[in-house]
Amino acid sequence: MNCIHCQSEAIVKNGTKPLKTGQVLQQYLCKTCGRRFNERSGTPMARLRTPVTTVEMALNARHEGLGIRAAARVVGTSPSSITTWEERLSSHLPAWSPPAPEGGEVTIEGDELYTRVGENLPPEASEGWTISFIERESRYWLEASAGLKQAQLFEEGVQRAWQWAEPSLWIRWFTDGERRYGKELWKLASVYLPSHLSSDAYPYRKVWREGLEVAIKIKGSQGEPRVEWLKVEHPWTALSALSEVHANHLEAFNSALRRRATAYRRRQNHYAKQVEGLQRALNVQRLMHNWVRPHWSLEKRTTPAMAMGFIQRPLKLSEILLSRGFEALTL
């Protein structure tokens, strides 16, 4: 364990502190900076007097599709307490978002999901648009950003998704219809070929990075959907079959999200009042989807984080609430 203030390893035990719930917290002292902390410091449960089992029960109820008020009635607490617990867990999402393994192969699907936020405004004026990306084989949910469907939302979402996928050697980037996914990615992942590779046989100077292929599937009103490869591919990158260019798995995932997250239930009076609340609910759903809940399409009791190779077993939500990040559990 390192000091949460200065990251020093020079720490010693410094007594214990009993809680009203009967649990005893171990106290620590850092010899480098002289500051004290306990085993909960730096975790979502820091300075909370509520038992971790109560917080776990409430967040599990939210993950299974209960609204905040319904979850509060089930657990026997106030809605504001559940909101606070979600905010704490949501703020720790970066510690549970490792990049893709180096030198691997990933297939990324991107698509948008819409709900309303606050007033029932027209879709073009609503902040309820969500841009999501998942890794196809593992179903790992790598990015979810909510806001107005404008250039900034696409720019930020694509940038974070690319930062996650960039360490991989081979990347397939497939989306449905929206060309802005490729337009924003072109700013991040395009390269200039050396002069000896650019010739009359291959007269392109600026291309995608080697190992990256980007395509969209456009659903026409008549006839078969068509596939478009965006921009110019690298001469050393082999292209996938047209049948592999789709975001079907993400669309199925969006349908499941509508059942589990009350803010996305269109035919009921459940929706986020502010975009911050929608993003908070997304972050909690994303964390539990990746690390806690085994996915039915994977092997028995296998979570997306296990399929990506980040961890060897499913986690309990209580472990996440009492940990500073996934690295602390893998050491």
C-alpha cells in the first residue's frame, strides 16, 4: 500500500478506529509526509458512516433498473443519499478504465443513443444524446459521453475511445451511418506515408495508421444496407469482409441499457433532470457492466473486464467500493 497523499511506500500501521457498524478500520501513518489515513481513504466509501452492504444493495438495485426513489424505498434510505453514493462511485471511474492491452487486436463499435433530459425538447435541442463505444469480442464498454449532439460531443467521445484503443496493434473501427466518427478519428489517427511507399500504384500520401480500418454501415430505406470505408487505408492494412462492418452488438447493448437505466425509458416518466445526472448514471452502469456483471455471451461467470484480460475473476461491488482502483486488486 502507498500513501494516498504522496504515493510513498514508507507507511506504518497507526492504530485502529472502530465504527458504529462494528467494523474496525486500520489507520496508517506516512513517514514521508507525516499524514495519516485509513484503509478507506481514497475509496468511494471514504468518510461514509453507512455500512458498505447498504450502499452495495442500493447501487445494485439501481443497476437492475430501479429509479432513485424506488431504490431508496427498498433500501430504507433517502434518495439524496443514493445520489451521493452514485456520485462517489462515478468519480472513481478513471481508476477502473485501463487502456486496451498493448499489441492486441480490438474491434470497436460506435453508435448513438437518445433520451430526454429535463424538458421534453426536440431531439436536436436535447442534451440526452449518448455516444457509446464497446469492444465487440469482449463486450467491454470503453466510452459513454452524454450531451448535445454537436461536434464537441463527437470530438470528446472519439478522442477518449481512441486513447483507449491506440495501444492495440490491429484496430477495426465500425459505426452506423454517422460520418463524424471517422472525421474526428482522422485528426487523431492519420499518418503520412514515407516517400518510397507513395507512388503511381498507390498515389495517396495521407492515410490511416497501419493496422487501422474505419468503415460505416448505412441503412438505406430501400435495398440492402451499404458499407463505406472512410478515408484512405494504409497499403499494409488488410480490410475485413463487408459482413463484419456493423454495430449490431452495440445496438443490442443499447436495448439492454434501456431496461436497466431508468433515464433511458422512453415510454415512462423516468428521465434525467440534468445532463450531469445522466452522465453519473452512465458511469455507474458502465463500471458495473465491465467489472461486476458476467455477460451472457461470454463464458460462464466471465465479465467484459475478464475477457479483456484486466482481471481474473468477477468482482463484487463491495470490493470496488472499498478499493482505490483495479490495480490494487491485481497486485
